[in-house]
Amino acid sequence: MRVLLALIIIFFSCSKEINKEQPGTYGAYRVVKSINYQSIQVDVVIDKPALKEADVLLVFHGTVMLDSSILSAANNTLDKFKGILDRKDMMIISVAYPQENVLLGDNIIQGEAALLWVKNKASEELGITVKKIFLGGHSQGGYMVTRLNTMHPTNGVIANAPGPLNLVYRCQLEENKQIQASAVCNKLRGVYGSTASNPTAYSNRSLLNFTKGFKSDILFVQGLSDSPIQLYSWPTFKEDILKCTTCKNSQFIEIAGGGHASLFESATAKIEFNNFIDSH
């Protein structure tokens, strides 16, 4: 009888420990959640520490071809940022924003919804007090966080190899068959025609068009051995931002010999990334 009673006590003790690992409690967990903000729905991957309150790093993945791949991309991006983050007390939320059936740039509405959900609803829905909010993005994810920085203030933004910087240049190369065709330019061409006939439509969606009005400090990381398409417009992008008189502080870390993923591969970039978060 005593043995049976002991087993029952152990069972219920274990059950309580398992329950602590579920959303809405103070345990650590990793979960996919479908969130909704003002009728905009998007999936996010949430990696939460075992704390009652935490700063949040909201991260955005790069380009993928199919929406069936975006959850995998969101998980991979979360792991990449978690791998370089020195702190263990931050909640990381990775946004699985759509790619397949939208024009580049139109998915900013899902990115904005995710940010506003973190600002206004995450504490209640997750049962944790959200304190500071940082944005982080890689490649097209860097494009997303740079644009979001023109829309809403946060505690700071980190963009690695953000782009596309110049869709007129990139899509024109594709039209001239100088580089391989991409889904991004093909979809734009289907709606707007060629870059020669309608360059403004391409320019309006390029990141070069979003270099003013930054609402928070931002750290840019760029490898100087990235693709020629990225590096062609990088000096102009950097110069335009540094000229901005309506922006918060912008910091540029350029990695000699670094590639497209320099933030995750360069020791210098990792140090600057952590210093930026710690100083904000």
C-alpha cells in the first residue's frame, strides 16, 4: 500500500512538472502558435525561457520558394539567432511570414501583425510579461525588419545582409538573362511588366526606398564577399541611411571576406550583435 501511494505521489509530481512546460505557465517551452492581430493571421515559433518576464527577440527568416518551407525556415532562423545570443533569458519568436503567393513586400502586413501582437497581446496570451522588444532579420528577413523600423519603434533592430536592395537592377539582369530567373522577379513582372516599362513599381518595393524615418537604433551587418547583386547597391544603401536626418542611430558592421550569413559566422559580428542588445 505504501509503495502504491508513493507511486501515485511520483506520478502527480511528474505531471505538474510536465504542465510547467506548456504555454501559459512559467516553464520553458518551444511551440508553434497561430497568432492573430486585427484579422491578420500568421504562424510563429516561440522559444520561451523558464521566466515570468523576459525581453523578446522577434526574428525573420530569409527567402524560401514554398510556403510549405516557411515553418522550417522560421525554426532554422530561430536556432541561428539563439546560437549567437549570449543571453539565456530572452524569449525568441520567429515569424513564419508567407512567401509563395505574395509579391515581395506585401508580406510586411504579416510582419507588422506579429510585431504588434508581441507589443499588445503576447503578455496576456502567453502568460509572461514582455519587457523590451528587439527585431532581428536575415536577408529578406533583414528587409522586413528594416521596413518595420520605419513603421514602429522597438528597443533596437539587427539586420544581416538585408535585401533585395535594388529590384530594378536585379530583375533587369534576369530579364537580360545575365543571371538565373527568380520567383521574386517573375511575380513582379507578371503584375507590373518589365523593369524597362515600369521601373517605379520595382523601385518602390526595393529596400533602397526605405532608408529614412527609422524609429529605433539599428545595426546592419554585411559581408563584403556577399553576392555581386547585393554589393552593387550596398554603398548607396549605406550612404542614403547615413544621410538620413530623421533616423535614430544606425551602425554598420562590414565583414571583410564575409559572406551572406556573416552575422552567424563572424566572431566580430557576433560580439557587435550582443553588444548592441546589451547596450539597449
